[in-house]
Amino acid sequence: MSMTLFFDFTVDKENSTINIKREFAADRPIVWDCYTKSEILDQWWMPAPWRSKTKSMDFSEGGRWHYAAVGPNGEEHWSITTYVKIEPPIMFIAHDAFGDAEGNINPAMPQSTWTMNFSDKDKNTLVHGIMQFPDLAQLEQTIAMGFKEGLIMAMENLDALLAKR
């Protein structure tokens, strides 16, 4: 029996935001761990054939997750997530930016603030992510880079990971 999990991806150009709502077939503490522990994030965060490689992670307010998207030919594209506010297992707010292997932010690439909310939905978990961009140009650049398609593939990776638990 196949279960259809709720998914909604809404771009709000007027407010320079992307709203993502996605249901996962697991209890909230398990889904929370999948979003907040690097050893689990590295198993699902990138769309295949890409993979995620964590250099360092400090999941605390003011802490950072420094990781690379590693391509099939070994190319690396670095990102830095800085955690602003954390209320386990309900929500966290983080600033997301592209960077380099040394942890320097690249100001020429899009940046956003993510508010990630986790709630119970029957026996499942609903994750509602709100990405706020400083301006419309950065939102549009993110969309043009294939963000939606890559995110959908990554979330399907998480579905597969959760099914194995």
C-alpha cells in the first residue's frame, strides 16, 4: 500500500519567500534528528548523484553547519548554515549561505533565512520551512539553480531513509 505524503512548494515573490510544507512518515523526534544531526543529513540532503559531506557541525544557537555538495566527479560546492534560534523538537531558525572550504561566505551567491517548523500530523510529521530572502533577485537566482527539483529529490531520499528505520 502506497501512502501519499503531503507536499506544497509556494513561491511568494511579493514577500521574497518560499514556503515548503512536507509530510514525512515518522515521529517528530526522528524527523527532527534527520534535520539536525550531520551524520543523518549527509545520508539524504543532496539529490543523487550528489552527496552531502559535513566538515563541521555545531547544532546550537550561534553554531554552524559547514558542508559541501559533492558532485559525481568530486567537485565541491560549499555552504554555511548558522543557527540563530533552536527550540527542540519544534523549530529552528538558521541563516543559509554559499561559501568556500574555509567557511567564508560568498556574497555573490544567494543567502536566505530558514524558519523550520516541525509538528505532528496524525502518526506522521509535517515540516514547514519558510525561506526568507533579502530580495527578489536572490529568490529568483535560487529557483533558477534548480532548488525546487533538487529539494524534492532530497526529500525523497529522506523518505527512503525513514522507510529503512
